[in-house]
Amino acid sequence: MKKKVILSTYLIATGLLLAQPGKTKGPGGQYGERMEMMMVWKLTDHLGLSQKQAEKFFPIMRDHQKELMEIRKEEMELFDPTFTKVKKGEAVSNSDVNKLLGNIKSFEDKKTKGRIDFIKKSGNILDPNQQVKLLMFEPAVKQQMQRRMKENYRPPMRGGKQKGKRRF
């Protein structure tokens, strides 16, 4: 009888442990979702958005981000054949490089145009000061993230593996 109780307790405990949600993406779980939430929070704070402004602004911002993701996807699809050639050790001609550079320029132009259009669209929702803050937001956040990464980076110790190594 004791064996059956212990066995059933063990099986139930194992089932409960396995039923817990796992880390689906990135370190610590839903990494992309958390990053997006943090960016929305920081942007709301940085711009000083009211509730009404936020309700109108963030759907426009999500549409802009989808457009950017499509452009990046097209960019990667276009570059992929040349990159695979390089990885395989095959020769790449000057015309391939020039073509790639031209494509980079066109994609950067698309991204810049999309950003300008997004800022102009936000003019219906944001005041001019908020629009300028929006222009400054992305570079400021990138700089802040780079600074934090440098502060948290610890070079490996000599002579062995570092215990408790912290990753960004």
C-alpha cells in the first residue's frame, strides 16, 4: 500500500513539474514579448503620452514595425545567395559586390523613407516636441543598451573557466 501511495505521489509530482510553462524563446522566456513591452513602456514615458495619444499612436507604430520587418526579410532573402557563396568558399565577383551594395542602398532608402513617413503620420497624434523626442528615442535607447552591455561584460579569467559568468 505504501509503495502505491509513494508511486502515485511521485507520478503526480512529475506530471505537475512537466506541465509548467517552459522558456519558449530566448534567455528567461518570452524574450521578444518582454522587450516589446519594455520598449512601449520606455517610449510612453519618454514621450509623455496621454492615454488617448497612446491608444492612437501604438497601432501606427506596430504597423511601421511590421513594414520594417518585411523590408528586413526581403533584404535577407536578397543577400542570402551571396552570403552562402562566401560561406562555402566560392569566389564572389566585383559585379556581385556592386549589386549587393546597390541593394543595401535601396533598402536603407526604404527604411529611411518609412521612418520619415511614420514620423509624419505621428504628427496627427503627437505635438512637435514629442515628434522630436520620437526621432531621438531609438538612437538614445541603442546607446543606453550598449553602455549597459559594456558595464556588465566581464572578460574571462585567466587559467580557467569563470564561475558564475554573467551574460547580458
